[in-house]
Amino acid sequence: MSLIPLYLLSVPYQWAVRARILFYKIGLLKTQRLSCPVISVGNITVGGTGKTPLVMLLARGLKERGIRIAVLSRGYKRKKNLDSLVSNGQNLFLSPEAAGDEPYLMANALKGVPILVGKDRFMTGQKALERFDVRGLLLDDGYQYLQLHRDLNILLIDSNVGFGDGHLLPRGILREPLSHLQRADLFVLTKVEDSKASQPLERKLHEIHPRAQVFHSHYEPIGLINPKGEREDLHALRGKKVLALSGIANPDYFSSLLRRCEMVIGKELIFPDHHFYATGDMAYIEENSKEMDWVVTTEKDMLKLQNLSIGHLPIRALRIEMKIWEEEAFFKRIISLF
């Protein structure tokens, strides 16, 4: 298949992206400012780079250091809902469908951290400041959200994918030209298992943005979660034949984590990213789980599956956490904002 039509489509896309950035830079489009530090977590490529795990790491880390924050998310693919409060830090007020799967996951996991959703992040930020005693705000998937001033731009890059072939959408995976990396204050490379393997990507980053700090991270499986939300030992499924069930951007990486935990993958059942499971999906899952010892899914998918009758399934979710290699230096940089 020729890529020429996709390349031709990427040209007007690039013009539109560059024009939008320019209009904000010269003031034709206005950026609003909130009365507290705003930290944006985002990416410059399509696909899963780990924004949600990093937001959760930041929220927990700041809370442990005595800095109360709230999370603002768009709520991608959520059903239209006038309510913006997913959680007040104690109670959940919206379903996964109404909140969006990732805000719901964060609200379920982050106790003491308010989670709000809405396209207008300035408005939801004002609500957070008015209703909760917060000192700062985390902007989930905010790199392209130029309507709101941010005090720190964190850009995530999947170390296994990098920038693809360097082309913009729809020809490649870039949401913006690589020169726009200069808006970032610091980079976090994700899925780094070997620092030497990430060195070519780091050199590329420093060529474009010599002054930005680069941090490294990886995902660490820490346990299994049953349908009741109870944590179980990670090694309980060692050597077991499992169905790897997921509806995420990078199912191959999820399967690699299961293999790292010494599970034997008998089958992979892959749904689209952000998929909301319906009753009709259960028969398909049940059929594929035959001859498997267990069904293993992600925490995000488990929360959405709980709306269905899954009590009869031998199902567990893999709980993972993002770990920053240079955690002390990373949080020192973050805390300097407050």
C-alpha cells in the first residue's frame, strides 16, 4: 500500500498544528492562568506512553510530601455528562462510562486526591480550587492543551517506539513536529529496561532541546487484583496458562509484563483502546477462556468489566506502578514549583 496519500494528508495537518501554536505564541489565541501551579503530563505521539501511571505517581508522591493536589482530565471517550466531579478524594460519583476509563481508574486508586473531568480545564481547575483545599493541579494529557497556562510541561516518550519514522499524522505517529519538543521542561522516557538502549533517543532529544532534563522510568508489576478489589500475591499465577485480555493502546507490552511474571500466555484477546465492555462481549471472552487456567487483564479493564457478570470467571487484574529511576531528583524538580 502506498503511503503517499497519507503523507499528502499530513501536510495540511502540519500547517494547522503550526498555525495553532503560532496563534497562541503571538496572542491571537489566549491562554488562561489559574492561581496555583499547574503541572502538565502529556506526549507528542499517539498511543500509550504512560500518562495515567505518571499522573498517579505524581499525585501519590506529592501527597506523601504534604502537597495536596487535584487531577484535571478531559475524560476521553466518556459519555456526555454535565457533572465534572469524578471523585472528591473519598467517594466516586461517576461511572467509568460517564467519567472516562482513565479518570475512573485514577479516582479508584488515588485516595485523598480529587479527580475532575471536562473539556474546559480552566473551568474544572477553578472548581477544584473553589471546592477543595489544593495547592496545585495535575493536567492529564495536557501537552496540546494550550488554552491553560502550565508551570511545568512534562513530556513522556515510549523508549521502545521513540518518534516512529518521524512523520506526522496520519502518515506517522507524531501529533506535532519534533521542533515542538522545545515546549517541554523535562522528559520522562518510559519502559526503559536498559539505559544503554535509550541513549540514541536521548541524544536526539538533546539535539532538539539541549537544556531539558531527561528522566528514566519503567513499569513494575506489584500484585494481582481480584474482582472485589482485593490484592493478591503476584506469583500466584506463575506457570499458569492465561488468557491475556486487554483494551489498551499497547497490548503487546501488557503481554510482555505477564511473561515477565512467568505466566504462560495461551491466548491474547485484544479489544480497542478505551473499549467499554457490553453484555455481548462476555460470550466472546468466555469462549476464548476455555482451556485457560486464568483470565488476566489490566486494572483499567477490570473496572469496566465489573459492570458485567464476571463472578464465574477465574479473572485477575495485573497491578503495575511506574517507577522513576531518579525519583529523588525528579520530585525535587517538581516540589520547587510550590
